[in-house]
Amino acid sequence: MKWITKLIGFMGLLSAMASATCPAWSSVQAQQEMAKLNEKLEKWDQAYYQQGVSEVSDATYDGLRGQYNEWQRCFQPSEKPPQPLLATQGKALHPIAHTGVKKLPDRIAIARWVNGKTDLWVQPKVDGVAVTLIYQHGHLAKLLSRGDGEKGQDWTEKAKKIPTIPKTVSGPLANSVLQGEVFWKRDKHIQKTMGGISARAKVAGAMMSQSDQDLLQELGIFIWAWPDGPADMNSKLDTLAQAGFPLTKIWSIPVSSVEKIAMLREDWFTTPLPFVTDGIVVREATEPAGRYWLPGKATWVIAWKFPPAQQIAEVKDIQFTVGRTGKVAVVLRLNPLQIDDKQVKRVNVGSVKRWQTLDIAVGDQVMVSLAGQGIPRVDEVVWRVSQRNKPQPPTDKMVTPLSCLFFEVWCREQFIARLAWMSSPAVLNINWVSVRSWQQIQQNLSLKHIFAWLTVTQEELLQINGVSPAKAAHLWQQFSQVRQRPFRQWLLAFGLPLPRAVFATLPDSQWSQLVARDELSWQKLPGIGAVRAKKLVEFVNHSQIAALVVFLAQQGIRGFAD
């Protein structure tokens, strides 16, 4: 049944994404935003493909390239997505074109593709730079960058400085064309925890620039295609290994089921590998003759990428939450996205100050990842829209540690947060009362202040929609029993700004004793400095606190009656 639940959740995510992807822009604004992003993408392309310089991370580039295509689908559906600006210097013709690999999104799509096929093999999708190796008469004649698939740059001189690339071969490989990946060799790289570490950009930089020449010594080669080579895959792998390309044989695994494919994908995602990867490749052993290979036309090979550690999401709305002490947190509502097994729709960016420092507006694109315990976080803002639409946050004068002790419409959130705090096990320990319960109680009974629930009757609780007679009886019993809690627990419920460790040794057992203390008296307690002492004096003498003390005294709560 678990897979059914996951499938329903995934379909719900797809539905939400389909309905929430397109920004609410006018045609003029859409044109402006797309032109601005396209200009930036072209600038990055030029730096990357012509100069070997990566100005942004691979994740940022890939995410924004995908976002541009989404915008084009929304506002220019009749136009084809633009291809990355490839190296204009790439004039060397590939003897056999690079086809590229179609990426399938999930296990269901993989199962459809696999159905009816035999002699399948799985390889890691090594993350580096694709190249063509041309051997003539047993010698490496050329090494070309992939470029646009038909033409690329001549990197032969750089190839001579890479020790792992055989300069001479024999036998069937003496006159051959190979396709593969130049990659950055790593030691025990775990993709799930370490991510892409910009390996692709490092390799491109080493191959295209005059700097990073030492990095050439750290590069490896993974051959993933031998067009017009032996028809038998085992024979092909053995020949490559004997010629100095051992990784292909080590990391090519025969498979006959989707289960085995999924198992390998998970293993290679979570265990140490000698290279950076971004997924797996599944290929048929039988391939067409090389003369039929065309860019984007491969039907005999597909890729299934790993779930990205980071994803880009559009900010749909910006909201503010207020805690019981008046602390304001900023929450971004995002276009739904899936990171690992977690569906992410909202992310807390912290304080108003941090939000303002990050300069996040509605419509911006943010990079999101999962922190410890799967909590979503914003790593950076990767794209800012031109129109800076930002809501006004609550001011410090409105929300404070002493605001919302009495209910007002504008401070509903802080009021509910105070109720949730005091009912928690560490304070008054009122069982069966969640945040949702307090929201229902407040909506139906209109509590005037944070202790008004002490006078709520069982009959009133029964009038709340969704509260059963059993729950009403339990809540009323809980509210009644709370009256017997010790004085110190009620001080916690108030939110008295005293360190938790001091509560255990507080000698006072009456509220009047607290009111009688001045700042010097408070400072005699351990851990109380001048600043906190001033806050304590202000707290116990505050007019609304005094009104609540009178109410508790009327209810016979221990420590508050004279």
C-alpha cells in the first residue's frame, strides 16, 4: 500500500506543479523577464563554452535554463526552447554524431521503456565533459569536445597531458571512434551527501583554458559508446579494458528487470564512487550503425537522473508568522517541488532581517535544499525579477514579548502561539490540545485573554464543530485539573523572561514577591544580568500582566491570591 500512497502524493504534486508554474505576468512583463534571463544565460554560455569559466554552479545553471523553458511554454508556446549557446569555435566535425541521452523522470517511465527490450546494461551517468576520441593506425589522432553534437573543439593537445587517456591502442581499436566522458577523479565520492561539487565546470575549465593545467593530471576517461564496435557487449567491454579503458567494464552491469535498475541507481547514489555522477544510463547492447546517429535521436539509450540535492523554486507568496514572544519569522510559499522523498511547498527563511538581507521578492527564484532532519532551507537567491513585490512585515512596535496577552484580530497568530506554548508538556501539560484545537476554541468561543479558557464550560466545548462529547469532557477535565499546577508552572505559562534553570531555584512562591523585586534584587539570582533584570521588572509590572494576575487570583490559582 505504501507505493499507492506515494503515487497519489506524486500525482498530486504534478497536478499542483502544472497549475502553479506559470507566473501571473502581463505579456509585456513576461517578455522583459524572459529577455533578461536569456541574456544572462547566453553570457554564462559564452563564458563556459568559449573560455572554460563557470560563473555559476551547475545546479543554478541547469535550474534557470529549465525555468526559462517553462516560461517559454507559458508565454511563447509555439516557439521551440532555445539550445545553450555552444562554442562558436567548434569547427571540428565528429566522425559520428553525439546523440545525447533522453532523460526519463521516474520508475514508471523506465518500466515503459524497458518493456520488451533485452540485453540491457546499466552504467553510471558520469558527470564531466563529453568527448570524441579518434584513433587512427593505433594512435590517438584527435580528441574533440561534444560541442553541438556534430561539431566540436579540438582538444587533442590537452588530451596528450591526461595520463588516463591511452595514446596508442591496437587490434579492433586501432582505427576506431569512441565517445565518453572526461571526468574529475575522486576518492570515495558519495553523490547523495556530497552533491555535484561543480565537477563538470572544473573539467571544462581545465580543457578550455590555459589555467588549471595541473588538474589535467587528475582527469579520467569513461568510455560509454563505441559506435560500430563489436556487437557483443562483453567482447566490447573486454577489448576496451585491455586497451586501457578499464572503467567501462567495471561499471557496466547487465540487467533484466526494473527492480535491478532501481537497485543499482540507489546503490550508486548512496555508496562511494571514483567519480561524480548525476544518475544512471540504461542502454541496449544492440545499436544502429554509426552513420545513423544524430543529435537528440537516440532510442537505444536513456538516463534516469538522481534526485537533486538542490532545486530551484519560484516564490509565489511571502508570509509572516509570529511566535508567542513576538518573534517574526518569514515563510516563503513556493511552487511545489520534490527533493528526495519530501514534497516542499513552504520554507522558513528566518528573521525579517535575514529576509531583507537576502532581498527576496515574489517571483524570485531561490535554491532550496534539505538541512538536518529533512527541513527545507533557502541556500541562495539565484534570480530576481525586475518588479520587486514585497509585503510589509509586522513592526517591532506591534509585536513584542508583551503583546497579544489579550486577543485582538491583528495578533491572532501570536495569541494562538501563546496558548499552544502554555498547553505543552513542558509548561502546563494540557493533554489533547493542539494548535488546531486552540484555533477551533478561539474561533467559536472568542477567548478574551490567554487564561480565559479556565472559565469555559463543558457545554460550551460541546458547541464547537468537530468536538465530540468525549473530547469535550476530556478537555474540560484537563482545564479543571490545571488549576492545581504549581506556581512556577504558571510563571512559565505567563512567559516570564527567566532562564529555565533559574525557575527550579526561584525562592518566591507568591506573585507579590516578584512585584516587590527591583532590578538589583533580580540580579542576585544566578544568571541574571542588568538587561534581563530590567526586562523582568517591566514584565511583572506591566498593566496587562497585572490584569491577568487578578484573573488568576479570582480563579483561586495558587500563588496569585493575596
